[in-house]
Amino acid sequence: MNSASIKWTNEGDAGIMSFRRPVEPLSLAPQTGFVRTNSNGEVPSQTNSSSNNSNTRSFPCGRERGFIEKLLHSYGFVQCNTRKARLFFHFSEFKGDADSLKVGDNVEFQEACDPLTNKPVAISLVRVLTMVMKKSGEVVSDKAVTGMVVTEPKLSLPFAGDGEGAGATDGSVSYEQTGEMFFLAYSFDDVEGNQKVQIGDQVEFYIATDERNSNLRARKIRKMSDAVTEIHQGVVCSLKDNFGFIERSDVVKEIFFHYSEFQGDVDALNLGDDVEFGIQTRNNKEVAIGVRPLPIGTVVFEDINPTPVRGRITKIPKQAHGRRQSESLGGRIAYESDKVPSEISFGDDAVLDYTLMQGDLVEFLVAVDRRDKLQHAINIRIIPESFAANNELREKGFITTLKEAFGFIRCTDREARMFFHFSEFLDPNRTPQVQDEVEFTVIQDPNNDTRQIAVRIRHLPIGTIPVDKSQAEKFTGIVEKESGTLRNCGQDENPGILLYEVNGTKQTILYSSSAVDGNLPKLGEKVEFQVNECPKLKTRMAINVRVVSRVSSSREYGYIVSIKDTFGFIEMSDHEKEIFFHFSSFDGNVKDVELGDEVEFTITQKGGKFSAENLRRTNRGHLLHESIQSEVLDGRVAKPLSLATSDQVEYSGLIQLVNKDGDALEISYPYGIMSLVDKRDLPVKGDLVRLQVAVARDTGKRRAVRVAPVRRYMHARIESLSGETGYLNYDKDEGRLPFSLADVQESSELCVGDEVEFIVVQNLHGSRAAFNVRKTCEKPRPERLISRLRSVNEDQAQRVTVVRQPKGPDGTKGFKLPRSASCDGANPPR
């Protein structure tokens, strides 16, 4: 039996396997993805190949070879080796596993014509796994060339493919030949051994020439040595979410760096840390790479002359309002250098955090920047003679309150309390304490036009400010009236009143919220304070007010009259005012709260407004301390509730009685929401109502209860239904009238076009809505009757008044004899 040598290779394998077996007719092996070759390692052309796709028409030519140029979701493109042609192919035309295809694979295929587009396509693709075939139709040089990486390839998409040029931008290498520089493109696949090459690396590569278009590329790139990176130093000047900036020590310039380039714990990196780094150009911009921390004090930007110099500030740096200043050294100081008038610049970082003013006499040091040799002033401080030389208005006072980084000073020459920040102390090494005597300057707060603040604060020796005996003595009193203004505003428009005793005599004294240490006292609380007498203003005010004991607030009672999404309102037990409450203040499940529930609570004041706290429900009937008269009266609303009108301050409404003819009487009664029979139906001014009178048992005070507006039932048809809301075609001028399906009186379902009767009410928001909606009949009226009813004005129609109610023979409202069922076909008994 004849035999032949069969040779095959798999791309990526190290060697070639050969074996001998009986010769069989050459055929494709689509299941394995391999092609049988002859003894020369070539795949013979098959002119009788056919496509699996019957919709394509094969050209009467043999098979040809190429390589996979691009792969997408379910199709790709093949580049022919022997001609400049790029053919489309579908994965279904590949004889094997299409998922195993990669860009650059050598394939054999047959050209066909797509009948839909009339364009040539590739069909019957098989992979050619042989090393005899040249890769992608290129000729590779025999000798390696040495060069340098100029640019790195970059992925254009995060999910770019693995093949050459798939979703990536080529990099470039340079090499020298006969004194001239040449540049070649390369991709990620051209770098051997998965090495990472960077700009400046010395590499060795081969030059590949494309036989089709004679284009040159670098192939088989191997790194020989890393790029020589010059080390620079600097100080971290800015830190963001994942990047920062370094101020360089060699030039007056900042350079960007990414946290991935920091060789250490990024969380431990702080502003002002000394670092060293290399510089690399990316996207035509310099960036810092290989950032490493250095010991503190390694980086030095300037040389400092230790001899102090005195001068006068002629210009203050402009405030940048949180942004970088366009001029880093915007300040100017005039001084004399060798008896010659000179001027030197300074920036915000040259001064301690306290406020500088134009004309200040200062002392400073001269520093020379090593980078540009420019001089500037540093370590600037105000000298004590400056305040007197400039006739600056200085005030004195005591530190009364200290917080974490700020505090308050009580002025001695006027009734005011000034806010200050710790950074405004001229001596930063001294820790402020309460009752320290200080001297300061008052300016307008740049961030708050309604407040003044203390700046340029200097400590005074103890005993500098004289203190009267009356001022040092402490008194105890009770808050008779709370202070009604905000704190830290300089002065109070509505001061509070304290009640106290002096030698058995009761006295009162005013106090302001700015004179309170700690939380503001509330009505009835016991406080401790001192008295400050201002001879210039001839006033006496309480100062250093401090709460000694909190008085347990008395419990109040009322009724839930309004419930919103997260809050509601309570009508007080005296029915004269309402109070706000939040759901978070309710003790229990808020979902169980209903209108009319009786609750007990305490009243607190927040931001100048009262609200109910510590709410809890009580048993019904707990607040019934009045008797209701049985007589039903007629009345007219003279003043509605404050909920029904926006321009009314007083909560209660007022009902004026009327006689049978509708004439107003001189008797009127107040009413609240709890007086209404239906708390959703708020009567407006002029509405007729029915009411009864309730008399308080303890005070004898009278008010209207069981108030029910006299409403007329209207008729209309349902225009639309949407969710839990419907609309009636009622008023042509004001449009549709809304109603809630929860207010429907009957259990039968409503449909569009049904005729209903209802009353028109005004809700809490002041808008009108339909209430007590009920269907008038099961069958809708004919359109002709409905249109006729619309044309008839209610004022023109005749009205019927019931004169006497029907009565039975015995004077009752009905018959006493029971009704009996009649037999079918029989006459009922007489």
C-alpha cells in the first residue's frame, strides 16, 4: 500500500509533528478545523467546492488563501494574499468552531456572490494551519534592527479584541540607517513574550514588508533595556479623587500624576509631602511616573535670609473665593534695602491665617526662589506698633465661649457678642481660654452681610479690663419671656426677659440670645447670669446666661385635625389655635392615626416656630369637658377657618346666627375643625350652616359644634376616571370638577357617562371638589334629556318646599300593621 508523508502544524505549538499513514483522497476535515496537505505542506486547490449557503452563487474559479483581518459578533472580513481584495464572510461559512478564530489566522476560502447585495463574499472557509505559508503575505528581514520606542499602542475600547489592530491604535518605533531616522508602526501582538515596552525603551525588531502594498512594519519586538528616566523632586500640592499635582523643584511648574504611579500607600499621601518622580510624555503632555515618597525636608525651593526686615503693606492679595489665584504673589510690601526704597511681593502662604490690612506695619524675611531667582516675603507678622500708627479702632472684651475651632467674645463697651476664629490670634502658640481678656478689631463678615466678626486678636494681661462688683456677682432667675431673634447677629430686635430677686425684691432684666452660653433657655427654665452695666449706653443687660435646670414641660391636649404625607396639625383643647407636628414625634404607629383622635403632647420652639413633640394618643372622651345644647340653630359663616383662607392669621372661624328669613342676628359663636361634622368639608365665608352650641363646664365659654354646611345636590355626568380620581363635566367656565372614588356613597361601580349627584365643597387647599358622589340611576339618561338639563338654569327652575312631612293614620311616620306577602294570582286582602 502506497503511503505519503502528512505534515501539520498548529499555530502557537513549538514543533512539527509528522507521521505516515495510507494515502487517502484529499478532502477537507471541517470537524477538526485542519486541512490535509501533500508532502510539500500545501493545500491543493479544489475547484468543485460548494457552499453550504444556497443563497450565494460561486464564481467559476478555484480556492484561494488569505488571513482574517477583522472579527465582529457573527461575521468578519478576509484579506486576500494575492490581490487587493477584502471579502465579507459569515461564521456559518467556517468549517469548524467559529469561536476559535482570531484576527491574523490564515484561511482558505472560495469567492461567491451575494444575491442580495451583488457583492463578492467568502464561503467555505477552512483554517490553514501550516508554517510553510507566510504570515499575512509579508516578507520578514533576516537581520534584526535596533531602535527605540517612540509611542505606545493604545486600546481604543476596553473590550478590544486580541488580534492585530483589533480595537487598538498602533504604536511606533524609530531606528537609524545611513544617518537618517525612520519610523515603523507596531501593535500589541508584535511584542514578544508579553513584554511591556514604554516610551524610550531600547528594542530589537525585524522589518516586515507587505507583498501587496509594500508597507513596512516592525515585527518580533524584544526589549533590550529600559528607558533612562531622569529623576525629579517636588512637593505634593493638590490631591483629587484618583490623581493629584506635584510642584516641581527644578522649574516653577506643576505636573500631573495618577495614583497608580505612586509607589506606596496612597491613603498615607498628604499635601506637602516630598516626593521624587520621573517624567513621561503622554498625549503630548508631561506626566509624573514612578512617584516615590521622600523624607520630610528633602525638597527645598528657596534660600531664606534669617535677618528680619520691616516694612508697610501697600497691597493685599485678592481673594480668589476658593479658586486658584491668577497671581500667586499678589501682595506688595514697601521697605528700605540699604537705605534704598524697594518693594517686594508676597502671597497668601507667606502670612499666618489672621487678617492683614493695607497700611499694616509688618516684619518679614526675604526668600529667594532657587528656580527663577525671584525674591518674595515670607513669615509676615504684624508688629504691635502698627495699631497705634494707623489709629485703628480696637475693642476689648472677654472670651465667653470656645468651640472646636471658633468662639465668641463679649464686648465690654457695648452689648454685643462677636464671633471669632482661632486663626485670628496674633500669637498662634498661645491657647485661648474662657474669660481671657483680649483686644481685637471688628469688621464685617465677608461671608455674611448681617454679622460682624472679631479679627487680629491679641491677648491682654489679666486685670487690664476693669470689672465692677455688680458685674462679677452671679444671680439666679427664671425665663419670663424667651429671646426671639437668631444668635450672632450683633444685636437683638426682640430680647428676652429674666425674673429674679434682689434682697427680697422682684426685678426683671433683659437678655439677648447672643449673651447665652450653650443652649437657649426656654420659658420657665431656671438660669444663672451676671449683670452688665454699660455707662456709655446707660443700659443693664444680663450676660453669661446659662441654664441651671430644665423645667419639665407640661402636657398639652388636643385633636388630630389634619394629616399630610409626613406631618399634620393638632387643634388645641381650647379650640382656639392649631399646632404643627411631624410624624417622627409620634409615639406609636403613625398609620393608625385618624382624624379626630385625641392626643397629648409637649410644645417646643424650633427656629422661632412652635411644634408638638412626644405625641401619644389618649382614650376617646378624655377631653370632653363641655355640654352640648339640643337646639339646632341656623347660621352663616362670617369668618372662615384659617385653613380655608391664606390671608387670615387667627385660627378660629366665626358663625353668625340667622333667623328663618335669613336675616343676621347679633349672636355669633367661634368654631374650629373639630366643630365640623365632616372635617373634609370646610365652609367658606357666606355659607349657610346648621349648628348646635356647646358650653364649657369650667369656664362657661360657648362655641359652635356639629356644624354642617347646608349644601344643594348637583347633577353631572362622569367625564373620565383615572386611578382613584374621577372628573365630572360640571362647570364650563371652571372646567372639570374632580372627585375621589373613596367618597362615592354607593357600592356600585361607576363608569364614564354615568349620571351622579353630589355636593360641591372647598378642600384644605382652597380648590373646589365634588363630595358625597352617588349614582342617580343604573341606566344613563338619554343624551337629549341630559342636554336639556344643561340648558335649564337652576335659578329659573321652580322650587318645591316641604310644608308638612307625611304621617300615618295614627299620627306616626308609618303603618304599624305588618306587610304580608300575597299569593300568585290572588287579590291582596283589603
